[in-house]
Amino acid sequence: MSTSDFLLLVILVAAAASSWFTSVGLVDACVPKEKEALLEFKKAITIDHDRMLEAWQPDEEDDCCQWDYVHCSNLTGGHVVELHLGDSRGSGGLTGEISPSLLSLQHLEFLDLSGNSLQGRTGKIPEFLGSLQSLRYLDLSFVPFSGSVPPQLGNLSKLEELHLLDAGVQMHSTDLWWLTHLPLLWNLDLGSNNITGPFPAFMGNLTNLRTLNLGVNHLSGHLPSEISRLAKLTSLDLTQNYFDGLITEEHLDGLESLDYIDLSYTNLKIMVYSKWTPTFRLHEAYFSGCEIGPLFPAWLKLQVNLHRLDISNASINDRLPDWFSNTFSKVTYLDISNNQISGGLPKNMDIMSLEALYSSSNNLTGQIPPLPRSLNFMDISKNSLSGPLPTKFGAPNLDTIILYSNYLSGQVPTSICELSLWGLDLANNLFEGEFPQCLNMTQMAYLLLGNNSFSGSFPPFIRRCTNLSFLILAWNRFTGTVPEWIGSCRSLQFLRLNHNMFHGNIPNNITSLTKLYHLNLADNWISGAIPQHLSNLTSLTRTFALDPYTVPAGFQNTVGDLSIDIKRQKLNYHGAVILELLSIDLSSNYLRGKIPEEMTSLGGLVNLNLSHNQLDGEISDQIGAMLWLESLDLSSNHLSGEIPSSISILAHLSVLDLSNNNLSGRIPSGGQLDTLYSYMPSMYDGNKGLCGPPLQQTCPSNNIPVHGDDEHYSKSMSFGLGIGYVVGLWVVFVTLLFQKTRRIAYFLLLDKFYDKIYVFVAVTCRLFTRKADTS
Ligand SMILES: *[C@@H]1O[C@H](CO)[C@@H](O)[C@H](O)[C@H]1NC(C)=O
Ligand SMILES: *[C@@H]1O[C@H](CO)[C@@H](O)[C@H](O)[C@H]1NC(C)=O
Ligand SMILES: *[C@@H]1O[C@H](CO)[C@@H](O)[C@H](O)[C@H]1NC(C)=O
Ligand SMILES: *[C@@H]1O[C@H](CO)[C@@H](O)[C@H](O)[C@H]1NC(C)=O
Ligand SMILES: *[C@@H]1O[C@H](CO)[C@@H](O)[C@H](O)[C@H]1NC(C)=O
Ligand SMILES: *[C@@H]1O[C@H](CO)[C@@H](O)[C@H](O)[C@H]1NC(C)=O
Ligand SMILES: *[C@@H]1O[C@H](CO)[C@@H](O)[C@H](O)[C@H]1NC(C)=O
């Protein structure tokens, strides 16, 4: 055998062996340089919250192509082509820096680093990513970068998808010109960033674009008609920007592939010829807050594929068209709320596929028509509907019915018991008679029947409602006693029974309702004593009691509307109503005996009204421990003794009424107290024994005035301080110190609460989508 023959043989054997090894996978498929690069990448990670990279080890036999989240190509000789390192769990993922070692992965086509804290020290999107020439997919969403997207990304000539959702991008829109260098880009997601400036006309030149998300940014100005060049665009999301001006046929005609459009909260006005027919067939359309009225948009008539439609708050002042049910027969999510839609709901609404119907705040009249069988959420509150509820709901999955503030009348049909209701709001209507005895409404969480003419006893079925958290029976004609078993409704947070004809005692075990933060039994015929053990109402003992997230969307309005019978309406802040929810109102009943000392342990209480009863005894010296009290009304009782000076340390007090009692002695001074009298000069009226400023009546000479704190000190010394009072006083000092920040924090919390409602709605929507998808 010649040397050359031998060499040939060696080569053949080697080749055969190599192909054999490859086919059974024994060969190290990983390119050493790339393995090195991945290990370098790992080195730049300071925290690996989910131990994603645990398997990435430098051992020699280790094949990096077998590592988690790494995909190699079996065509290009085992090069790393994909890195799937997105933190879909949202648990923190990777913290650190994106190592430039990735540049060694010249075959990398797919890079997903979303949801990781990989902004590094600079916080910038690394420019070197623009040198990963093979990239087709880049996802840096939810990485908390700051600043602009580097124009170097314009070198990624193969890029098809760029995802930068909520990635801290802050830049001017015109600085995105390099996007025009990406001829293959079809999916561009720059949503939820801070991009300012206009919608640049060059966007119209990305003609391969199919999905464009620029929603939740700070874009402004007119929408250029160049947008209509995006003939392949299927999804357009421009929600929550500061655009203005018109959208006409000129913008829309070219968008013939459009399937999804979200222009909500953009201030855009859609103005098209009445006979205009769009070239697209939408599946989802969101125009909330846009101006598409005053006529109901006729161009929607051919949008028969719509599944989700939001035309709320869109300046529509019209009746629903007669094609409504037929055209929108596939719609599962429909929001037409906050318009001025008049006339009736369509009689043939039952042919629709609706799962969620939002139509509150319109001028809808007439009766509730037969409902779509698929319906599970219905809000037609704040309209002018009349007549009775349907005897058959015809929607077996209906779990939320919100109909407050209409003119609905008659009895609630027993068929309502067939529904597994989660929430029912019939407040502010003309219903009458007894509420049906539904035995199996165990999942009910919100039952709001206030301001109707319901009669009969406290509905016994409530006993089984272990999930009930909001119960309003106020302003009706209920009779009988408040049942002892109310204490077993452990989820109750909000209980209003005021303005009925309940009699008997307040059940003692009402104090086992540890989640209760709002109790109103005012204006009934309730007698007996105020229960002891009030310190069991732990939601109210915490000075930071309110969990503002507990008032759900849809119900918040009713709860708010009905709870404004506290005097302090002048506080205009939208959170004020909620603050007042931390309240006990037992006024205008026949309560006797002393105010339990334990009541002063309810340090979170904002409103306490015990007026117009027959309470006697003295006001507790520890009243100063009720730090957050803003309104205290003890008027028209038989209270005697002196006004405790600790009342003057209630820094938030803005309403105090002690009139028409049998109080005596010198009126304490200092703090809030001194200003209150000018607003409410009757606050001490009808107490024969009170003396000293601000009253004209001077105190008898044996009661020599001592000034300010000295007086308070001497009184404290003579009567002895309760421990609660001392603690209260101390907390007040601390509170005064931090008051401002704390109060701001509180309001911020309330602001979040409103955000939360938005989130709730979003989540509900998503639930419906998911439900729709599974069915
Ligand atoms: C490459 O590997 C993948 C999965 O390992 C396989 O599905 C694919 O068919 C392979 N391609 C070729 C050309 O061998
Ligand atoms: C958005 O960016 C502008 C400057 O481009 C800045 O003034 C503004 O504060 C930013 N807004 C937010 C919410 O970050
Ligand atoms: C309706 O939209 C306008 C802006 O178009 C906005 O100012 C207003 O707050 C919206 N109202 C409701 C109830 O959403
Ligand atoms: C509740 O009971 C009624 C009869 O009282 C029955 O028709 C209905 O199917 C029941 N609903 C559920 C959810 O169990
Ligand atoms: C109050 O709570 C205590 C335990 O925290 C419990 O033993 C007592 O029964 C409760 N009282 C009432 C009236 O619920
Ligand atoms: C307390 O209740 C009475 C009667 O229910 C009411 O007239 C009064 O305005 C209430 N006091 C305050 C401060 O709201
Ligand atoms: C008023 O209070 C005094 C004690 O301060 C008591 O002697 C008197 O009986 C009380 N009057 C009424 C009408 O309750």
C-alpha cells in the first residue's frame, strides 16, 4: 500500500467513523469556541434566580448543544442557532449583563432574553447586538433598559422579529429611521415604552410589516396617511398615545389585511364617508375614547368576523342599528358603555355569542330582552331600563349581573336561583317583594340590593353564602331581626343594612367578622347594647386597615354612590369615598347602655356615628387612640361627664358633633378642635354643663383654667391615663412626624386601586378570551 493509499484509507475510515458517531450522537457537536462564549455569557450573570444555567458547565465532555435553552443546528455543523432564555415565569430570571461573548455565536438566529434583569451597569441596549448578523428573532421585552435603541440594530439585515415591549426605551420616534434597513422585519413590538414624537411616515415603508405595536408610548401629532401602505399589516396597536386629528378612508383603505386594531385612548377621530366599505375584516377592534360618533358607525356593518369590539366612550349618540345582532353575532366581548346610545337593546340579542356585555352609562330604555345563551357577564347599569327582570334568564353561565341605577321593577324571579352568581347588583331600581330563597348561591361574593322596595326578613339564604364579602340591603323595607348567624358569614367586609325596619339587638357575634371594615345599621329600630369584643374586628383595629384592592370593578360605583351619606362630601379627591368606607354607623336606632371601652381599639376607623340613640355613660378617655378618625358624631344621646382632652389629639378630625347630650365641664382645646367650631358652631349645643371657650359660658371659678398642655397634663394626672391613651398619644407624635408622607402614600395606594380596576377589567377580558379559546 502506498502512502497516498494509506492516507486515503485513513481519511475514509475517519469519515465513516465520524458519520457513524454523528448519527448516534456521540460526537461533541458543540463548537468549542461557542461553548466558551456561552460560559462567558454565564460568567456575566450575577444572580440566576431560577437556576436556568445550572447545567452549563465547563466539563470537557459536555456538549453545549445539549444544554438547557440552547439549540444547535444539525445542518451548519453544530453551531448554536437559538438561545431561549426568556423568563416566562416572571420570577426574576437572570440578573447581570449581556456578555459581548455572544458575538462568537455568528450563526445565532434566535435570541430571547426577555424578562431578565440584563440591563447591566450602563442600562443601555448593547450596540454589539447589531453585529449578530444571523439574527432573525430578537426579544428583549421587559428588560429594564433605559435610553434609545441603538441604530446598530439596523445592521441586522435578516431580522424578522424585534420585540422590545416594556423595555424602558426612551427616545424620539424619528431616531428609529434604521428600521427601514430591515427588509424582512414583519413583527415590531415597541409597546409600553417612552417613545416621543410623531408617527414617522417612514413606518409606511416597512411594507413587510404584519404586526406593529406602538401602544402605550408618548407619540403625538397626526397619523400620516402613509400608514395605509402597510398592506400586509394584520395587527395595529397604537393605544394610549397622544395623537390628534382624523383617521379617514385614506388611512384605512390600504390596510386590507388588518385583523386587529387598537386605537383606544388616542384622541383620534374616525371620520369616513357614510357609504365607505372597508377592505379589511376585523376580528378585534378597540376604539375606546376615540371619536367615532355621533352616528353608530355604519362601516362596521360588514365586520361580521368581529369577536371582540370596544366602542365605549366613543361619542355615539344614536340608537343601536337593526343589523347589530346579526353583524356582531360572533362577538364574545362587547363594550358600548359611556355613550349616549338610546332606544332598546336588540330584541334578537339572543342570537349573539356574547360572553361579556358592558353597556353601562347610556340612555337605553325598554325591557331586558332575551339574553344570549353564552353570556356570563352583564353590566347595563346607569341606563333607563324598565319593566321586570326576565322570568327566564336563558344564560346558564351568567355569573355577574350589574343593573344598578335603572327603573327596573317587580319581583326578582326565582329563576335567578338557577344561576351560579358571583355578583348581583340591583341597587337603585324599583324592585319590590321578597328576594327569592335561593338555597345554593354559595359562591356569591357581591349582593347589592340597596335603594329599592324589597321587603320581608333578612334573606335567609345569605347564611350559606360563605364567600359573601359585600352585602347591601340599605334603603329598603326589610323587617325582622338581624340574624345571629350573620357572624358565620366570615368573608363579609362591607355590610350596609341602614334605612330598613330591622329590630332586636345587634347580634353579639357580629364581632367575629374579622374582615369587616364597613358596618352601617343606621336608621332601623335596633335596640339593646353595642356588642363588646369590638377588638375582634381586626380589619378596623389596624391603623392601616383598608386593603383598597378589595372593592371590585363594577361594584365600586354602587358602593361609592351609596356610601356618600357621610357629611364630608366636600373632600373632592376621588379616593375620599373609599377612605370613608372604614366606618361604623349605628345612628338613629334605640341603642342603650355605655359605648364599649373596646371601641377605642378600632384605630383604623375613619367614621364613627352613634348619634340619635339612647347611649349613656362617659366618653372614653382613650378616644385619642382612634388615630384616623375624621368624623365623630355622638350627638343626641345621654352621654355625661367631661369631654376627654385626648380628643384634641385626633389630627384628622374634621367633623365632630357632641350636641344634645348631658356633657359638662370645660371644653378641651388645642389641635384640630380649635378650628372645627367655626365650621360647626352647633357641635356643643344642648349640653347644659359645658363651659369655657369657644362657648360664651364661662366656667365656675372653682374650675380655674390651666393653659393648653398644662391643663391636659393636670387632667391626665388627676384621672390617670389609660394605657391605650398613652400608646395613642405616642403613636400620634410619630404619626404627626410622618403624617405627610404617610398620607401621600395612602393616596398613592388609592390611585393604584383605580389602576387595579383597570387590571381587573383586563384580566376579566383575558379570562373571556381564554374561555372563548377553550370552547
Ligand atoms: C435537525 O434536528 C431536528 C431536531 O433535532 C429535527 O427535527 C430535524 O429534522 C433535523 N434536520 C435535519 C435536516 O436533519
Ligand atoms: C419620557 O421621555 C421624556 C424625554 O424624552 C421625559 O421628559 C419624560 O419624563 C419621560 N416620561 C416617562 C414617564 O418616563
Ligand atoms: C372618555 O374619553 C375621554 C377622552 O376621549 C376621557 O377624557 C374620559 O376620561 C373618558 N371617560 C371615561 C368614562 O372613560
Ligand atoms: C340551585 O337550585 C335550584 C333549585 O332550587 C336548581 O334549579 C339549580 O340548578 C341549582 N343551581 C346550582 C348552581 O346548583
Ligand atoms: C373574639 O375573638 C376571640 C379570639 O380572638 C374569640 O375567643 C372570641 O370568641 C371572639 N368573640 C366574639 C364575640 O366573636
Ligand atoms: C350621623 O347619623 C345621623 C343620622 O343617621 C345623620 O343625620 C348625621 O348626619 C350623621 N353624622 C355625620 C357626621 O355624618
Ligand atoms: C346628667 O349628668 C349628671 C351627672 O353629670 C347626672 O346627675 C344627671 O342625672 C344627668 N341628667 C340626665 C338627664 O341624664
